[in-house]
Amino acid sequence: MVEKKFLRAVKEFELIQKNDRILVAFSGGVDSAVLVHLLLKLKKTLKISEIALAHLNHSLRGRESDKDQEFCINFAREKNLPIFSEKIDVKETAKKEKLSVEEAARKIRYEFLKKIKEKEGFNKIATGHHLSDLVETMILWFIQGNKKGIKGFKPKDGSLIRPLYYITKNEIISYAENNKIPYTVDRTNFKANILRNKLRLNVIPLIKEINPSLEKSMLIESQLLQLDDDYLEIESKRFSQKFPSKEIKFSQIKNLHEAVLYRVLINWIKRETGIYPSYRKILEILKTLKKKEEKRVTLGKGFILIKTYSGLVIETERKSSQIFYKIKPGEEILIKEAGIMLKSFITEKVNWNKMKDEKRFACFDIREENPEFIIRNRKEGDKFLPFGKKTEKKLKDVLIDLKIPRFMRDTIPLLEFRNKILWVIGHKRSGYYPVDEKSKKVICFEIKEV
């Protein structure tokens, strides 16, 4: 039965091809021992070119870890198999990299396997993960609220293969005993204070009283969840490629279902910031999208996500700089806080076509010798007289009408003359000192390319 399930997985998921050179992640435990036995027994049938073992001593159990390493080396020698073995202090690595011991052990293990694979020219890495592992993994991630892990693992993930995918732990142990396969026993596997062990020893037996076919049920669930997730990931990555910058327009995502949208946001944020947002953070962003007003969401590492009137923008958190410059006609200054060059000049002939572009050009009929203008950012109580109107309104309301995001309002330079705001530079000119056909000498301001 075990061999039949092994071959079924190999065939169904195309785990092994002719002339494969397979590196086995070998702990010495029953799972990896049975895996090596099956690969050797079926080597000719599957036309495998080479099998080798890789053992990493994590130094977590003192002398026991060293004994396991000795066992693995002797096991390989008896089977006439090459073995690559190293000893690493996982606890020290975990401390240095600020990881849990489990996270550090996993990270180091896969780096070790990948290094040997590439250096020695193997094309597959085989691990002893089995059906009971799949069930434990799915339940573990479920109770910890990790949606990504609920679907479990795949029988094939790139060059990583799991040929025991259809076989339960009990079947593996029985097969090892019947075939007199030697293996080591890790006594920490029976410590109920370790979460995965607690599941295996206490929780899963209770669940199986309710559903004796738990493994079969969760295998089906895992495969269907994998299909759903694979499709949604492909769709989200396809959409994510359309957003090559730190800004997404609402028009670009308005037709996306939230199941695709939240994945798009995860991919986009990770690509632009290196941050993998938590699901709680993603739900916060989805709620923010439904609100009309502007909102900010802190992403971490100095990044913030801002919902503007037109879309989403990723910005670095920064304190607003104080803007203050003086300019006279004939001068040109760089407003570094806004990243623009402003040129001022006097003319007798107004370019009316340019006057229409108040985002880059503005003129005023100021009949004063050598006037001096101030450029500053906004302050409390600022008023503004919209062009063509007779009464002033709050500058804040003007900026809202212009749909300028809140996070940008303190960085927009204002052109002031005699305590009157003449121009929200780059956006809107005021009604003060208007120019008309009777104007002779006017003072103009133009934004130039930096």
C-alpha cells in the first residue's frame, strides 16, 4: 500500500523524471529513512540517476543531535550513498537574526539544502513530508489565523518534491517495522508543551473521533484550496504588473473583486516597500477604501499608505519642512521642498494662452516699483480669494476643492504679496491684482523644469 501510494504521487504530480539526481533531506527519523528506502527500491523503475543524503545537525539537543548525525553518516555508508553533513548552532543564529528557533532552523535547513543542490549539481530535493504532516500544518495555521498556510503544502514546489504526500504517519511507521528499516527517534516529538506536538498528541485524536477520515477530507480540502489560491495569485500578479510605481488610481482597480484586490495590494506593497503586510493590515486598507475622506495607514519601516481622492499612494513618513523664500521680478529661485524652479519677470505683453495654464503660469497687475514677494507654506487661518469671486474662503477649503491630498498640503508653496496669497503655486491663482486688457506692465511667474 505504501509503495503504491508513493508511485501514485510520483506519477500524478510528475515528481521524478528519468535521470533525476535527487538530494534527500535526511534527519534520520522514520519519515526520511522510509523515503530513502523507497527511492532506492524503486530507483531502476523510476530511472533515477543518483541519490544522495543531506543532514544538518542543528545542535538543539546536545549529545543526542551528535548521535543522530553519526547515525545518518553510518546509514549512508551502509546504503553506499554519498552524504553531506554539517553542524550549526541554530540557537545562536536565531539570536543574531532575531528569529524564533523554529524559524531559524527552517531557514538554515533550506539554505543548506539549496547550497548543496547547486554546488553538487542535483536537480531535485526530496523531503519526508507526508499526509499527517499536511493535516497538522493546515490545523496549525488555521488556529493561528494564517490564511496563507491553511491550504497546507504542495507535493511539488519548484525543484522540491514530497513523494510521501499520500502516506500517513502510521503507514510510514508500520512500513519501517515490516521492512526492518532503522531510524532514530527524536524524544522532543513527544513533548506536549510544543504546539505542533500538542496538536498531534492531543487535538487531532479528538478531531478524528468526529471524523475518522480526517486525512482524506483535509487532503481534498488542501488540493481545492491550492487550486483557488493559485488562480487568484496568478490574477493578482497579472494586475500588479500594471502598477509599476508607488501609486494606484481608483480607476485601475474599481472593477476588481476584493479577493483579487487584497492580493494585488499585498504584492504591490511588498514590491514597493519590502514589507509583507499582515492580513489585519490589509483588512484595514480595504475598509479605508470604502470611506470617502482621505485616510493614512502606517505600513512600518517608515512607509505610509495614503488614500487620496483619486487613489492610493505609498509615501515615506517625513516631517513637513518650513518653506520660506523671497523673490523679486527678474529673479529665479529653486524651491527645493517642492522640487520646482520659479522664474519671475516683468512684461508689457501678456501671453493670454499661457495665462490659461494657471498650474504653471500666473501674472498680476502690481503697480509698484521693485516689489518683493514671499514664498511660504500654509499656516493656520490662511484665506484665499478665488479668481472671479468677491469674497475670500478658507485656504483649507480651496485645497480640498482642488483635491490635494492632506499629506501634500503642507508641502505646497504659496506666493504671497502684502499678506495676500496670490497663487497656490502649481495649482490655482487668486483674484487679487487681476490682469486685463488695460494692464501695461505686469509681473509674471512661471514654473520651469528643474
